[in-house]
Amino acid sequence: MEVSDEGRGIHPEIQSKFASGQSAGVGLRGMQERVKQIGGTLGIHSNGKGASILVTLPLTEEAVAPDESNARSSEDQYGRSQAV
């Protein structure tokens, strides 16, 4: 998944800290930790004319064909069914 914008970009110092594993802010660090937990990668590209964050995740058989027997649902406050 890639998310891009056309803003002012991400400062090179922040990009460098992120690439070296140093703290680069709670948001980016949190995203990277979560992506790593499931075996993926997170990359940042910024050139001063916007930024792109690319997340690559492994594709598992479960992701392609989830086991419906484990699916749970509940109703929201309006009585609509929703997955849990």
C-alpha cells in the first residue's frame, strides 16, 4: 500500500533518522513497528515536493482465503451486524 501527498515533504534529517532506526517521531516509529511485527517493510520517499510512504506486507494463505468458521460478529447500537 502506498500513501502519497504533494505537500512540503519530510525533512531529510527525519528521513535519515528513520532509515537508521533512530527515533523519527511516534507516528512513523509506531507504523514501522506494527509493519515489522507482521513481517512487512515500510519505506519513506520524499524530495521536497511531497512524500510517499510505502508499506509492503507478506501475502498469506489466510489473507487470501480467511477461515469463515472463526469469523465473529456482533451488532452495533443500531442493530447492524459487524465483524469483530
